[in-house]
Amino acid sequence: MVTRSSARSLYVTVISDNPETIDGLHGYLSRAGVASRAIRALRDASTIPPSAIAVVIFPDEFGRNDVVASINALRAARPRLLILIVTSAPQHFRSVLKPDGRSLPPIALPKPTFGWTILDAIRAHANSELP
């Protein structure tokens, strides 16, 4: 189990073009002791720091083809990175949710999703990464 003190070392990147979404999730994660950084453009996904354990993507704000390409690139470059997709249309992203044998399959969460659901997924992933 990740304790509050070890949760402070968790780092998450949020990709969203909605300022309210960014502020709300950043605030929630911060109060839970999880550091986060927001990116407002998919093209910036390559700047996710190596310390990030997870990325939370709100794909409905971007073009579907761009999202799929970004997720595939992230899976290839960062196979242990947890990718959470918060969307009102999970069926649009079925192709990137399948196991590929090389990386963690992304997790699709229905929109709206509460902050604690996102936090629970991040903490569960962090626990699985512990030696």
C-alpha cells in the first residue's frame, strides 16, 4: 500500500485543453500528496518527464487520430507508464486499449470520473511497481 509519505514521490502528467479540468484534477492530486503537471497540447506529450509514473489524458478535447497516435507513441517510448484515458466515448479508443505484449495497456475511465478513481488507479500502479 502506498502511504501518504510515499505518495508524495508520485508524479503525474495531465493532458487536457480544459483549464477547469486541469485545475480541478491538479488540486485534488495535490491535496492527496501527488505532484502533477499539466500539458495543454498532445504534441507536448513527448515532454513527459521520466519521473512521471502516470499520464491522465482527456482525449475528447483533441482530434481522435492525434490521440491514438500520441498514445501509441507513449506506449512505445514508455512501456511502464500508466496511461489513463478519461473519455465520454471509450469505443473510439478500443484500438489503443488492447495489450500489445510490450507495454501496459491504457485504462479507459468513463467521463465523468471522480478524482479518487484516478488516484486509486495511480496508487495501484505505483504499488505494482514497488520492488
